Amino acid sequence: MESVSIGKSVSELHELLVHKDISSAELTKAYIDRIQAVDPDLQAYLTVLEDEAMAQAAEVDQKIAQGEALKPLEGIPMALKDNMCTEGIRTSCASKMLENFVPPYNATVTNRLRAAGTILLGKLNMDEFAMGSSTENSYFTKTRNPWNLECVPGGSSGGSAVAVAGDEAAFTLGSDTGGSIRQPAAFCGVVGMKPTYGAVSRLGLIAFASSLDQIGPFTKTVRDNALVMNAIAGYDALDSTSVPYETPDYTKFLVNDIKGLKIGIPREYFGEGIDPDVAKGIKAGIQTLIDLGAEVAECSLPHTEYAIPAYYLIATAEASSNLARYDGVRYGYRADSNDVLGMFKKTRAEGFGQEVKRRIMLGTYALSSGYYDAYYLKAQKVRTLIKQDFDKAFEKFDVLLSPTAPTPAFKFGEKSADPLAMYLSDITTVPINLAGIPAISIPAGFVNGLPIGMQLMGKAFGEGALYRVAYTFEQNTNYHSLKPNLSGEVLTCGSR
Amino acid sequence: MVVANKYEMVCGLEVHVELQTKTKIFCSCTTEFGGEQNTHVCPVCLGMPGALPVLNREVVNYAIKAGLALNCEIAEFSKFDRKNYFYPDLSKNYQTSQFDLPICGKGGLEIEVDGEKKWIGITRAHMEEDAGKLVHSGDTITTSNESSVDYNRAGVPLLEIVSEPDMRSIPEVLAYLEKLVQILEYTEVSDCRLEQGSVRFDINVSLRPMGATTLGTRTETKNLNSFSSVRRCMEYEVARQARVLDAGEKVVQETRTWDEGQGVTLTLRSKEEAHDYRYFPEPDLAPLVIDREWVERIRKTLPELPEARRARLQALGLSAYDAGVITQAKALSDFFDAALSSYGDAKTLANWVMGDVTRLLNTNQCSVVDSPISATQLAELLGLIDKGTISGKIAKSVLEDMYSTGKDAGVIVKEKGLAQISDEGALIGIIDDVISANPQSVEDFRAGKDRAIGFLVGQIMKATKGQANPGLVNKLLKEKLS
């Protein structure tokens, strides 16, 4: 029974649980078996919580036995990126610095998903401190793309994307500072939403860049995504940047109809560096939307070219300060030294990986006296201009559309030697974080057997419009139902 | 102040005051002083990964209140910034503070030195979090084998009040500090317990040739925590700078530290070694918008400040000196006002408060707040004197009894039978006895020696254990002898 369940959407699994076709324990065990079978290849998980998950599932089954109504996510096995705090469960940020760090408290999303009755299967691999676009910067292991094990899964939420694509969890959460949900979602052929800044609480999300970080769901379907958003979005008084906004029921936007909806195509997102095959695939997707009745026109976001430098100044500046607390004094890795300053230096030299150190240095420099105005302040001004670009575009359009990433997944090592090339591949995603608006990546085809993603961008708190377009596209295409061919899956999953 | 006959001293101060809110500035941990190490802590003030600050609105209320009492402009738009530097007592290795847009703008206060009044400008005041405390196994961090950190104080709200370089002498500096602390105490934004480090002073001082208009090079001496250290430190530092200048050398702009034991200031770091704090806006907190209504709401909670109280007491007939003594500390002034509400003679009350009451409290090392004699009890006692129930002299001993027993004056007078004898019939007999027992004195009086009556009164008082109504005794005695 487990075998047929694996690979289904959250809403399908919910029906199975409600009709007692499967118990939460059986479902959870099926996922644990699946993880044991495929994760040696995929390396999505840093921590698997079999006993805890089974215990949680037993509680849900008891509720079912007592005839209690099941909430939409109740009994559904999921997993979290390892930068979201879980009380009593190691939260490592994929860093040597926090290799043995066990938080004394839960992130708000952890609490909300627990309250929703979900089963926590484990914690997922990522680029160290969420810094990277390939998950190659993890201190622990390299997560592989299920569509081609020689390719990266994207990053920084690589583990979160792979766990969903590889059926190792029914859904997962990731975090997105400059594309870290959308790009891996695109690379792995799943749905990934970066909500509006302030829509989902950041409390307990280990900060990379506070003004850009946002948590969001990875799912197989658009409906699942809306269901998870229903559980995690909403005001949190303990996060001062959380917006007191009444969250709608996101599923009510799931209508198979986009007639008359105005979609803008920013020409800057199809410029230099965009793989022609990716552009071709996305253009085919645009045609599908036109055929479905959308009104599509080209538009311009003129300051896009400045987004990358502005982003890498702001993000690294904030990171240099956010990561200052890792000094070996209170928690985490501590190097031996005879004096305090020596301990600080050695701890940070040994505890952080190369990319993290690079960004701390960049950010420290950008904030230095004498450079602040030229770098940080200027970057903030560019940020305002980028925001204004979007404001202007949204006067005319309901949604903007672009490729999620310039290329499909690349091979391991292909870009890691050239950080600048890696940074430039974020061109289609970082402007969205700078503007604080929501964007979703949905499966939109394949290039050389690798998935590509279509990115839909909306107004602040306009997630609904994104879900509507995404849902309509999904209902009229079959990309989301295609699955990678993984060795090992036969052992646990006969449903292919 | 003229130093070495040729230099003028110029001084400005930064004062860090712990605001006495119940909870810390960005979390709900208690601000209580002391406690076992690292027990008043949570993920926020420990700077745990993923923790986020939430601004305690009460801190803003206190900052506005202090700002208003110090005649500062209250900013409609203010924000927090991160001040980045590494130190083990700083849990995030940045301090959340306010940089270019502080909550309080320009203000100031008036001081008086040797009868001369002077306005000392305040540049700004801003909110920030306190750091934890290092506990060394040895004397200092460098000489200790081991140091531990106590984060109980981390996140306690501070208001940093920065003055203009308006002070020209050490007495002016001390007058400014006393006045500042007095106002902060009166507004109850801080308990101002200097011995617990709840107020700390940084001194910026420089010298310049008499008559010069540009400022000399200054030094900043950090972290003093008593008025006497401020005085000693300034005496030392001013003399040191004068020696440097006398020798034809230049004062080095630097941060210094005060060594209480040796009584000297020492270099902490030079200008070249100064921290680059890399301030930038705190992205975890929204900017603070304070509408005018909020400010007016706080203004209404401002108590009568010392100056206004002093004026009121002077209008009631107290001397400037007495009014100053009474209003020096809020607790004493509050005690005085409470007694005044049920005992109208301000002058008499002041004499008792400044005299016997203060003496009793001092002898017993007791603060006014903890006084076993309440203000209303004191008022009752003084009322008994006015009514003639007891004499002033008896009242002094009743006060002592009140102090040790906590009982009301009336109760003590009754229990001990201390009420004045104002019954003519009862006194006449005693007076007759005294007259017949002292014929010589009677004769002396009749011979015109007025002083002799004093002796006779004394004898009568002695016979009545001091309880005879002295006025009545005088009257009756004179009638008898005339």
C-alpha cells in the first residue's frame, strides 16, 4: 500500500488518509523506506528522524481512529531545510560551525506545521548558510539532481527541491534570499514559491540576509503549494518584519481560467546569458497561456542590470553582520586558542567554508567607513529603483513572466570555480527579492532531459494571482506529472 | 576653569542610563539586577541563530519621557542600526543601537554653580541594548586564565545621552551629572543606582589656550560609574593634558580608561586603532514612527520636575537652601509632599524632615523609601505638637519610638502617658509646691531677676517629667508670683 502512495500529491494523500486507505504510520514508513532507498544517491537529507516521525504519525492515526476530522496537512510527511530551527533537533545550516547545534526553540514555521499536524521526516541539505546556487557549498555532502545525478540540484535549497522531486517527502520548505527556492525548483522540476517579504515569519530561520530572506514551500503541484502556504503564512508578532496582513485561503485562487489576465514579459529577462533553448521553452509556455486567453505583452524593467551588484552588496553586508555571532563563545564550533581574539579568528577560519568567508569579507568591505556611501547606500538606492520598476510594470500587468533560471541544471564543479559566473546566474531571481514581491517557479518543459522552470512574479501579497496562472498552466500541461527515473525506486515504489 | 594659568577646559559627556523597564529591550527576559549567571536569558538576548528582536514599546515610552524632561525634540521618525564589533560580552557581535536618527534630538538643562546659572546643551539621546558582563578569574581579561560571560544584563535597555561640549569646569560637569541623574530619577525612567552600574559616564575633555575659539584635541575616557571617579578622573586627565601641552607636545586623540586603584587614566586605543563600527540600518526592526499624540500622552505622565518643586516649596515659605535640600532626591521630596498633604506648616515640616527624620534615617542607614515612619505618621506627630497635646521636646522622643516600633504618634503618647498636662487644676498644686520649695528663686524674681523664672519653670517641668504645657506653666507661674 505504501508503494502506491509515494509520489502522490499532498491533496491525494489527504484523501487516502481521510478514507483510511492508508494510515499516517504506513505513509510515513513508506517515505522513510524511500529515503533509505534513494537518498544514498540523492543526498537530500542531513538528518532523518525515523523514530520521531513514526511517533508523530501514531498520534495522527489515533485521531483518525477516534473519528476526528483531519486538517489538510495532517499526517502528511514533510521535511525542512536545515536552516529552520527545530527544538531538540540539530539545525546545522550545512555548516561545520553549527555541525552539532541543537536549537532550544522552534522556528515559527516549525510550530505552524506541527500545529497543522504534519510529520517531520528530517532536515535537508543546502548551501552553507544558504549561500550558493548549487548546494555544492554544503559542509556535509553534495545533493544530486534526480534528473541527472551528475548535475547540481540548484541552491541554496537543493535538498528541499530534491526531496520533493525524488519523492522523499510529500512537501518541503526552503528559504529564498536571491532565488534559493525558485532556482532549485526549476532545476528539479517542482513547484517552488517565494512569498512576499513579510508574508511568512522568519523567526527561527537562521538569517543569511535579513531584508531578503523568505521561507516558502516546495511541492509537486500548485494546489499543494497553496495548501502549505495556508499553513505557514500569516502575521507573527515575534517577527517585526512580518506584515499584519489577513492571509486569504490560497486555494480559492486555484481556478483553471486566465482569460483576460494581463501578463507582462520583461525583455531584460530574456537577454544575454539566457540559454536559447530555455528561452524557447518559456516562449512555448507563453504561447500556451495566450492560447488560454491571457493578454500578453512585452515590458521593461530597466534597472535589472544593476540588480546583481546591488544584491551582492546588500546581501553580503547583512550577512557579514548576521554571521558575526558565530564566534565559539555561546554555541557551535569552537577552536582552541590561548586568547579570546585568537579563539574568534580560529573558530571562524575553521568553522566557515570558503563561500561564506568570501561573502563575509565582501559585506564587511561594503560597510566599511569610507566605502559605505559608495557601496551599501548606493545599492539601497538601486533597490528602490528596482522596486519602482516593478511598481510601474504592475500598473499595467497582473503578473510578470520569465524563465526562472538562465540555464537548466549545470554539472558539478562547472561554475563553482568561478564565483562571479555563479552570481550572474541569479539575474532572473534576485530582483524579486530586492523588490520584496512574490514569485513562483513552475515546471515548464525540458532541455536536454533536464527540467526548466517558468517564473511568475506578482505584486506584494499578490500570491493569489500567481497561483491562478500557475494552476491554469499546470492543468493544461503535463510537465509536473513527469518523474525522474531513479535507480532504487523499484524497491519501494512500484507505482511508476 | 583655568588650568595652569593658561588653558581652558572643554568637556562634553556621554551618559548611559539603564531604563528601568520590567523586561529587556528586545525580548521578554527580566531586567532585574543580579540573579544567578545566565538565568535572565533567552534565544533573543543570547543571540541564538534565527532569533529576532521585537522592540519593547515601554522602552520607547521611557525614552520619550526622559527626552521631554531634558527638553529634547522627540523625532517623528527614528530607526535602529547595528553597531558591529567583536567582543565576547556582545552576544550577536553587534549592538542594536541608533546611529543617525536617534529618538531624542536637541535639548538641554540648566545648572547652577556658585550661584551662576548656565545652560548645558544636549545633542541627542538614543536607545540601545546593554551588553553582558565578563567575569574574570583574575583582575583583567589579559591577566586571567579563564573568563566567563554572564548575559543577564545583555539586552537591558539603555538611553545614551550625549551633551554638547558646553562644560568649562569640573564643578560644572558634576552639577550637570547631578542634575541629569536627578531628572532621570524624578521621571522614574531609571533607578539611577550608580553602585549597580545603572548609570555610566564617558568623559570627552580637551584643553585650549585661554581665549582660543577652536577646540583642542580631546580624549575620551570611558565607563566611569560614580561622581567621585568622574571628579578624580577629570582632575587627573586635565592635569595630564596640561603637562603634555606645557611640554610643547600634542595631546593624542584616543580612547582612555580610568584606573580607579592607581588614580590614573590609561590609553585604551588610539585613533588609528579605533573601531570601524560599520553601522547600517537594523533590517530586523521596522523604523520607529512616533506620532505627536504618542508624545503628548507621555508628556501627561511627566511628574513635577525638581525645579518646579523647588519653586513651589519656596512659595510656601521655605528658604532656597531648604527647598533645594528637600527636592535633591525624589524620594525625600515625595515624602515631604505626602506629609504636606495632611500637615500644612511647610516650614515646621521642613525642619523636622531635614532634621530629626533625616538624622534617624541616616543613623540607621535607612532610605526614605523604606522609612518605618510614614509621611502621614509624621504629619500626625506634628499635629499633636500644634494641638498642645505634646511638647516639641516630647515629640522628638515619640519620633524615636515611632521609628523603632512603627506605631502611630497618638498610640505612643497614650501608652506612655506622655500627653501634656494642660489642666490648670493639676498644675496649680505642682506650681505651689515648687514655689514653696524654692523661696530664694521667688525672691530673686520679685527682685527683678527675670532669669529666676526659668529655674522655676525647669523645676515644674522636672516634676511633671516634661509633660507640663510650658506656655500654661509660664502663665500660671507669673500670675502666682505677681
